[in-house]
Amino acid sequence: MTSPETVHPVGIIGGTGLTTLSGLEITGEKEVGTPWGTPSAPLVEGRLGDQPVIFLSRHGNPRRISPHQVNYRANLRALYDAGARTVIGVNAVGGIHKDMGPAQVVIPDQIIDYTWGRASTFFEGDLASVTHIDFTWPYDERARQVLIDVAGAEEVPFSGFGVYGATQGPRLETAAEIIRMERDGCDLVGMTGMPEAVLAAELGMRYVCLGLVVNWAAGKSDHIITMAEIEEAIERGMSGVRRILESSVAGLGALTPLPQPS
Ligand code: HPA
């Protein structure tokens, strides 16, 4: 039996298409502050089944904060302070790999970071010593396996690998940029995967990405990218994402927290 004080809520950061979490039995909503500023929205506390979760809308609710202006440090620190030690980042992405078309769920295993000018570390300012964390495997493998097992059991079509290329936005990419990213090894492109993943790692949290492809990346189809296409893919794919979330939080909550970085 786990004693009550060792139960950690699972943090869920919702992105485009997931500003609120239906199915969440809400027990409270908290406006919080952190030494790094205010998170994108109040923390919504509740339960999915028996598992305590904390939901945070990455772009605010209503959705008003651009990917490059999200205060990622405040978001991660707020979830940490609220007790979360495992976080799922739900991300809408563009598909580059031929098997990652609209409405496909992807649980990536690697990241290439093309963002710039974002506050991307907690380790700056008046430090006792310079710190470099290991980031070889940016996503927590145990948490990834939970999502992969659940996606399989729920029969949601998904890819259990993929390199997430994080771009600055808010504009979408040029076709040439996508060709370059493909040459680099990227399978997906999104604007919010970084610095979210590295900040979670700096706090010693397990972090995993649940990606939903909402469009073919620029130049990967015979048409330009439209909001109508994105909305249609969200409509088609989000029920699978919600099913995976609902069925995976218990397994994620049961993972032992990682040792805290010293
Ligand atoms: N590029 C970058 N970010 C995205 C895309 C895209 O095509 N689709 C959804 N987020």
C-alpha cells in the first residue's frame, strides 16, 4: 500500500486542442505564483478515475499565449510545487515522417531543439556552481512505456518513436526548413516541446510527450496548411489522446519519483 503522503499527482500540460480536460473530476482550481513568474493558467486539480492529476493549459484558458511567449519555467515549477513528479506534455505537431499523418498519435523518443531566445534553464543567475544536466534521453523511458502499453491496449493507432523538432514559431515552417529538418532526422515538428522537456529534467521530473499530428508539415502535402485542416485532425485524433490520458494516469502515478538532482 502506498501511504497518502507518497501519492503524487500526475501533471498534464494541455496544448492546442486540449485547453480543458473533460472526464476530469475537478476538486479545485488554484492561482499560483512561482519564483519564475505566473504559469499560463490556474492549476486545475482533480481526479481521473482514482488518480490525482493537475491540469495546466499551456497556452492559457482561453488560449492566448503564443508558443514562444509561454512561461515554461513557471509552468513546470508550479506543477513541481504542487507535488507532480511525472508530467505528460500533450502537443499538437506537424508530421514529417511518411507514417505520421494527420490524426496520428506519436510518443516521441528524441528531440532536436531549434528554438531560440526562450528562458530555457533554471540554472542561471546567482549559482553556487555551474550545472549541466544529462539530457541524452529527453523523455522518461518508463513513462513512455506506460503510454505505449496503454495506446496498444486501447487500440489507438500510434507511433512509439520519433524525433521531435522544436521550432520557434509562431509562424509555421517553410518547405525548405522542413526538408532540412528531415535531413537532420526529425519526424515531427512542433513549437512547444522545448524548453518544456529540459526544464522538467532540471527539476528531476519524469516527462513524456503525447503528440497528436494535426497537419502534414510544410511541403509534405500538395496544399498549404490551413486552420480548417488542423481543426479537422484535432476533431478526429483527440478522442484517442483523451483515452490514452484517462487509461495511463494511474500507471504514471505509480512510477517511483526520480531521485532529486543535487
Ligand atoms: N509546425 C510547427 N508546429 C506545429 C505544426 C507544424 O506544422 N503543426 C502543429 N504544430
